[in-house]
Amino acid sequence: MKLLILDDDLGFQFWLAKSLEPFGYSIIPVDTVSKAKRMLRQLKLSLDLLVVNPEVDGATEFAASLRRRQPLLKVIALVPEQGKNSSLKDLYPDARRAKPDPSVIEHPSGESPAESDWARFIQEVAGRRTTGVRAN
């Protein structure tokens, strides 16, 4: 299963990729839409899941264009920090989720409950688990 993480927080990208590694996901981390487009074009990839921060310039339009080409693509929108304006309403994600507390990402000590929780959440949205999807 191919998953693209589009977010400008490299620590979060690395943390999420590490969390999903044991489950056999192919992770493509990118921090800009132009890098995402270039990566997909050069490698001729199709995606199964997109984790996207709508605060990244052009992310909402990028997600919409991917969905037009890949109607079965699942999209998880990262919920913006409180007080920030966002175009989440234009994204129509399959699920929404806030990033974990930065202290969990910056100071990992083995597998944290947050890692396990995110891995379960991703699998639920991707359809690899049979339980219902919940968003925090």
C-alpha cells in the first residue's frame, strides 16, 4: 500500500513513517506540492492513501486533482492548529486527525501509544481493519 505524506513538518513525516513501517506501507514523504507532483510523475506511482496538511500551499488543489485521477484514493486531512484558517471544507477528506503532541514526536522512547493509535487509525481509513474510523 502506497501512502504519501504531504506536510511541511519533517519530524512528523519521519515519525509517522516509522509508526507505519511494521505494517508494510510504502511511505512517500514530501513537504511541498511541487515535490509531490515530481515524485509521482517520475516514479509513475498511484497512491492508496494521502495524508495531507491543508496548510501547505496548494495542498487542497493537489488532493482534489489526485482524487479526480484516482477516485478510490483515501484522504486524511491533518487538522490545523487552533486559530489558523484552513480550507478543510474544500478538501472533503475521508477522515480528519490532529497531529500528536510534539513531545511524542521529538522524544520517542520505543513505540509510544500515539504511534500505535496512529497506525490503527491509518489502517482503518485504508480499509485494512474492520473497525470503524474515528478522528481525534
